[in-house]
Amino acid sequence: MFESLSERLTAALKKISGRGVLRPEDVEAGLREVRLALLEADVNFKVVKEFVERVRARLQGVEVAPGLTAPQQVVKAVNEELVELLGGNSEGLRYAPTPPTVLMLVGLQGSGKTTTAVKLALLARREGHKPLVAALDLRRPAAVEQLKTLAGQNQVSFYSGQGDVDAIAGAAIQEAKRLLCDVVILDTAGRLHVDTDLMQELKRLKAAVPVTETLLVADSMTGQEAVKVGEAFGGEIGLEGVILTKLDGDARGGAALSLRVATGQRIRFAGTGEKPQDLEVFQAERMASRILGMGDVLTLIERAERTLDKDKAVEVERRMRAGQLTFDDMLVQMRQVSSMGSLESVLDMMPGGGALKSQIAGQDTERQVKKMEAIILSMTPRERSHPELIDGARKKRIARGSGSEPADVNRVLKARDAMQKLARQFGAVNRKGKAVGLPRLFGKGGTGW
């Protein structure tokens, strides 16, 4: 997420030097690099110009704050302006005072509305609500079936019908009341481009049902096209916010940094992966921290608390401290980390995680983790509990059973040994008594892993 922008901004800010008062030449040299980094990230040029001017105004003639170096003062100013540029949002779903809350999702075809509808439903459920998703996209082939399938896989109530979308939406709200669902998410039709027919249909729909919020679903990877779409929908339909999808694949970040200024709408949510739980409240301060390579530890902690099995983690920690790490324990840890999302998305939220990402660049990390899991599952229960039993003959059998090579089995054995060594070295806790997390598997178990 935002890799190229983050790398350029970090490099630009490192070039700034000086003591006491920031010299004009230091400021200009740094801002020149910041300007180029933003333009290369496909940020709207007007937005870049205004952003750079505001940072310059913050820095010129400013005394360096106590405890900060001159470069840190610049990072602070850029961070504050990034938060402002991103909209300062930290707001999740707004619920109607009188249920049901009706959320209307709009956007172009292919932006990810259908999958986002289910992700929003799961987010509402995590917050203690009972959602229902309604299929109103009757134009795209299999759109209704796709939403029905996704809803079924995630145990979310689903409604569809035939005829006029206004009537279907009204019937969906009545069905929600019957099922005691207090959140209704309307998955509307899209087009390949903005057109009059689409806008008229959405206007009629919005007038026919009591919509609590209208949220634009925009593909962040389309860059400035997403900004144009935001302007069009905002002007015609009226929006309460934007959901940016595919943010995990957007290395540049131009849409995220331009949308707020260009459309006047805050980015409320961000799609950060393909899994149903990969939807986050777009918190501007945390996102600015990620962009500047400082990580996002709060979101990482929240995700861990939501997905990790604490009882299992405590048991694994106890055995690690005792020097008894088994392959079953290793399997538990691997699966728990995988449940938090892709390895890349986890590294995005770790301070300095960009450096670790560069070490695994070009590798299919998800495939490697599955391969390691297959190797462990090919071991007998006794072998998983007593790795010291695994000799040459057993390695060959495990390799055959997992469709791998004996060398791959050796790597997994070395990875386990490295984790055990670290556990013994640090006692599985840090100086404050808190449990140490899963050691990095890749790079610890030999070449490639």
C-alpha cells in the first residue's frame, strides 16, 4: 500500500538537514522532493501545489521544537498536512436513530461494490448489529448470484427480487424488519462509465427509500479516474463518504490523496485485501503514519485482538518459554498470523516493515506459507510433537506426502529451530513482561524462507 509514495517521501525527508532554525534552502530542497514524490504518485497537481504551500508555511522560520531534530520537524509538518489532506477521518458507520439503518452503495461496474457490501455487513456485525444485504444490480450478469453466494458464505441475511429496483429496495427493508435486521445494505447497479440513465435510476431509488448514508465505492487503482467518478456522483446523487477498494494494490496513492480536496468527501473506509474481513475504517492519522513509513501499530493491535485466539496464543507462549516448541505450535502461530491478512498487509502496519517487505519482494509469500503448512501436516502427530525424530528417511516420506523436496522439509525444520532459539533467548517475553510475537519465518529457515 503506497509503497512508491512512501519510499519517495522517506528519501526526500532524509535529505533535509540543518540545526536550530530550518534554513530556507533546506526547506526548498526537501519540498522539491516532496512535490516530485506526490506528482509521481498520481496526486492531482492542484492538490500537490496547495499541499506544498501549506507545509512551507508551517516550516519557514520555525524554531525546532524541543526534542526534535530539523528533519523530524519537517516529518511532523508533512505528517500533519497529510492527515489534513486525507480528511482527518476516524469515523466508522453512522447508524440511524430509528432502525433500520439503510446504506446505499453506488459506483461504477468493477469497483467492488458487491464484495464491499458483504464486508460492510461483517463490519456492522462486529459492532453488534444484524445486517441484511439486498441485490439491486439486475443489469450485470450473475451479480445477484454473486452477492447471494458471498452472503451465504458469511452467514449474512440476503434479499433479492424482480422488477423495479425501488420496489425491491422497499421490500428488502420490510424483510429486514421481519428478520429483526437493523442494517440494510443496498448493492446498486453500476456502469462502465457515468451516464444519465444510471444517475436517474439512483436518484429515484434514493427518493423512494429512507437512505441513511450514500457511500461511493471507488477503485483506488484507477487513480485520477476515481477522483472524476467521485466528483460526478457527488454532484448528481450526493454522498456522505467514499469507500476506496483495492488499496492494498495501490502503490502510488494518488486517488486517496486527491479525493478529499477534489470532491469534498471524506474517505470513510478502505478495502485492504480480498478476505471478507479486509475492510478498515479509514483513519487519516494512521494512514499518514503508514505513508511516512512509521507503521500503524494501533490498527495491527486491533486486528490481532479481533482475529487471534488468546487461549491458544497463551498455551504456545508457555511451551516456547519452556523450550518445547512443537510443529503443532508452529502451525497454530502460522494460521493465526494468516487470519490477520496477507503478510504484506501486516508488514505495512509495522514500523520499519517496508524494509522487511523488500526482503520478500517478488516472492509468493502466501504460497510459501501454504507449502510450509502442507509439510507440517504430512508429519505424523508424534513427529510434530518430537521434531528430533525426523531423520533422512522420514524427511523423504514427508516430502513425498506434501509434494515437496527434502530440502524444503529441511527449511521448515530450520525455521522451527530458529523460532525455538529466539524463544529461549528472549524467554518469549520482552522486558516489560509482554509476549513476543511470531518471529519472522522468512529468512530464518534458510534460502528463500
